[in-house]
Amino acid sequence: MLDKLLPLAQKPGNVETGKAVFLKNCAVCHTLEGQGGKVGPELTGVGARPRPDVLLDILDPNRSVEGTYRAWLVKTKKEVLSGRLAAETQTSIELIDTAGKTHEISRDDILALKASDLSVMPEGFESLPPDDLSSLLEYLATSKVKH
């Protein structure tokens, strides 16, 4: 599957279309040029990376998971939540779910807290139209310098 889509990294795309794809699919979790969510890594400057590498990160988010962006599962007395562990103290943890909502959970309420080997980033972006993926890469390539 990845081999079939990898040529998209070399195909020119439309920056405006790519921006729309980013805003619809990525901005809830990722910040680029000061706008977006804080669930996933900051992407400002990602355009300095080789486009095939960026495409692989989009299509296979579990290939290389930084500890900070590992998914955590929290079972409390009332609910089960999953997301990124943003902070923890002796008395509570702070979890950011994939919608970007922050949950502060008292350790007294936690029945189970388990780290996953998976990224908080969902899989399935290979289902986007190929032109959208090329355009997304074109848009991301415009951000070359970290501010």
C-alpha cells in the first residue's frame, strides 16, 4: 500500500487545496504556523523534511511513535478515555483526547492507566483522494523554518 502511494510525494499539488485538506483533517491535532491543535506534534518547519518521509508519517503514524505522542487508555469510575498524556502530578493526570479536549482526572478516580504502543494519530489517511494527499504535501512543504 505504501509503495503504491509513495510516488505521490513527487507529484506537484495545489497549495490552496492542501491547506483545505490540512484544516479539515489535521488542524484539530497539529499546529502549523501558529494555528491548530496541541494533540500531535507542532508541524511548523516540516517542509524542510523530505516529502517521502512526511508522507510515510501521514500514512503510517505508528511506524515511529515518540513517547510524548503515544496513546494512553484511562479507565475511571465513570468512563474510559483515550488520548495523549499531557501532564501528571502525584494527585492527577491531564489527558488530551483526539478532539483536542483536555481532561483533568484525579488519580483517586483512575481504575486503570495504560500506555499503548500506538500513536494518538489515527490511521486511514490513505483513503484520501491522491490529489488531496499531493496537495497536502505541497502545503506542508511551504513551512520550512521553525519560528
